[in-house]
Amino acid sequence: MKKIILLFVTLVSLFVFQNNVSADTLDDNIPQMTLSEALKSGEKEVIITEIDIPEAAKVLNSIRMRMPRSADGDWVYMYTAEPYAFYRHSKTKKWKMVQVTPTWTHVQNTVVNGWISSMAGGYDYATSFGQRKP
């Protein structure tokens, strides 16, 4: 009975607390910082001055960019790593990180997915720790 109530409360909260996050189109109002500073700051939208995490730089720099038609350049969507989406400016080549999933929704999704996986007997790193491989 407790599990049913917990599931009901979780599902209701997903719909009640859901909200949309949109990107700011005026770059003057957006703070600029490195990727690691942006992740620590909790800002909803930042322009990334330097990708100082090697693994992220490898992934982001390997993505091919489609060229927009504007001579001034545009922010072009490149990649999503929940809860953030990454855009690259076609002229300046700077990166913009936009939080596309609200923090609370992302936490709820992570908790609910983990809880459902554990209830369904999901096999992952946490459940495989210490087990021998065949």
C-alpha cells in the first residue's frame, strides 16, 4: 500500500510542478563563464567562454555544425545532456548552455527512474557491484 501511495504522489508531483524553461535571446543579459563554473553556479543560461572539462570538450567539439543563413551568426542547437542543451554561435564559435529541464523536474525524473528500475529488478552498476562476470 505504501508503494502505491508513493507512486501516486510522485506521478502527481511530476504534473503539478512541471514548468517550461526558455532560452534568453538577448546575449547581453547572459553571464559568461567556463563550463565548470557554469555547472557549479546553478545559472539557468550561460555563455561558455572555455570548455575546461576534457571529456565534455571532446564530445562537444566533435559535433558537426549546420550553418545558418544569417551573416551575423545564430545560436545553433548542438547537443543535449540533461538537464542542459548546448548551442554554438555560428560566427563567434562560443558555446551557450541552457537549462532545458528545471532542476526539480530533473531530480524527480532521476529519482523516479531509479526507483522504477529498482522495482523492476534493473541491472546496473549499483546492482552489479561485487558480482563476478561469467
